[in-house]
Amino acid sequence: MTTPPFLHPEPLQTPRLVVRPVADYDLADLLVVNGNDEVTRYLPYATWASMEDAQAWLARMQTAQTSGSTLQWVVEETASKTVIAACLLFQYDAGSARAELGYVLGRPWWGQGLMREALVALLDAAFTTLALRRIEAEVDPRNVASGALLRSLGFAAEGILRGRWVTKGRGCDVESFGLLRDDWLLSKKKLLPHYPRPESPI
């Protein structure tokens, strides 16, 4: 089977959200998301301090997308038209049909199952429209909520990678997770009917 180009699918609609490609007018909302130390505490980048940080990030994402290695989305809350989160697939390996997943959710929206809702839609598009075979994710082991989210989506924990990240001036371990297409096609039947799941940690 020929691997399709690594390009954004159509915007993804869920009961409460739209998952769509990032645009420059999203930066003010994304500064609220990434400008919170509590949000970025376990993430491998510094808290954004200004719109200049947001603009520099967008420039990096545009370069990565042009190279064909990355797809960057934002998550927009349908009711408020506010961008509340971002997620991406990166480190795309066409030969292995593999990519890595990353995501971040703004602090005011924690505990409502919104990130889970967005990722169910994104993973389904990744394994169907984008024809990926495997998706990987790395999480700081102290980020219990993020690890629980991945497990709820069917990811298998595959071990600790010691000293994997250097973030905020220190090395830290990460827990590695993986999800295969065949596993997703089996588990999504249970996930798709239950998008809104407020008890999900994020």
C-alpha cells in the first residue's frame, strides 16, 4: 500500500470541539494555554512569556510542516470559539508509517475530558486518512494525568527512557507509549460512542 502524503485532513468535528490546522490568529489563545507554569510543568519546553514566544513557536511549526515531518493542530471549543489546546503529529517516518503524538491543554479546561475527545478524533484520522501504522508518545512519569489519558486511549506503556529529555535546565526520564493501528481499530468501537467523558483527567 502506498503511503499518502503527510498532509492535514479536513477539520475534525467532535460533539464539543473542532480540531483544525493552526493559524496565526490562534496565537493569543495559545499564549493563554502555554503561558501557564502549571500547564508546562512536565513538558519539554519553557513557559511562554510573550507574544514573541508564540510567534517564534509558530515559525518553527510552519518550517516543520513545510518539511513534511509535522502536522500541527489546535483544538477549538465550538461553543466559545476559543482555542483551548494544541496537538501535533511529528517525527513522521514515511517508511515505517509512524509518527509521534504531542498535546497540551489549557488549565481552565482540565478535568472535562476535552483532550481525550480531541485525541479520539485525531487518532482515528491518523490511522485511517493518514494511514499511519504506529503512533508513539513520550510523557514525564510524574505527569500522571497524561499517562492515564494515553492508557485510556489504548496506548501500551513500553518502558522508561532514562534522561531522555533536557527541559528547564535539567535532564529527566520519560515513559514511552505506543499504539498500533490494529489495536486502535479494535478499541475505537468502545471509544467513539463515548466522546464526552468528564471523569477523564484531561
